[in-house]
Amino acid sequence: MTEIMISPDAETGLSKNHRLVYKIVLEQGVGTHLAMTQLFELARTRQPAIGFTTVYRALTRLRDAGLVAEINVPGAECAVYEPMAPPHAHFRCTACGSVSDVPFTIADDVSVQLGRENGIAIEHAEVAFSGWCASCRAER
């Protein structure tokens, strides 16, 4: 698991419920990809009155603040969330649907070259792979 360094000011300006959601995401750690419904259930164990919409708004705010990564892997049923981390790719098993981290990044010069060749400015790149995870391959 990658250790994430969070600024002491990262939670400044967040409501109590938003801090709770942020804390839960951090506790799960990088590489644990939870759907909003899973995060909602975890939040309810600590704050039974928290609403689904509150968790949704918290995740949106945390994502927009650059504190939480929202990951949309092609073929997955929904977005999943994890703490912000150094660049990496994601792998989705087409058999069981699990999402895992893959140590892979696109070199900056590749993004610059693609941008130049296509007249665009690439600000962010996400890489997602799909196939069969080790467990599902073993069961084949």
C-alpha cells in the first residue's frame, strides 16, 4: 500500500460529515476501490443519520479539491474512489469485476507529443486495462 502524505490543512473548510467521508477514504487506503454505496454504508456505521446525498456531495467536493480520486474504469458498474496517490493505472477483471492498481504511467514526453500531433493540450491521462485477474485465471 502506498503511503499518502496529507497536508494538515487538507480538511480545513470541510463540514463534519465531509471530514468523516474523507477519513473513511483515507483509512481504506490507496488500492482499495470503493463505490459510493460502500462508502455510504461505512459512513452510516459511524454516523447513522448521514444521508446518501451527503456522502455523494462529500465525494464530489473531495474530488474537486484534489483529495480523493474518482476512478471511472470502462466496463465497471460505477465509479470507485480512493485517496489521491502517485500516478498509476487500473485493471478491471472482466470475469469478477474487481478493480486493482497497476504500476504504470504515461511518460510526460508521450503526452506532449500526442498533444502536439493533434493540436491539443493534455492535462491529465488515465490508463485502464481489462482482462482476467490472477484468481479468475486460476479458476479457468
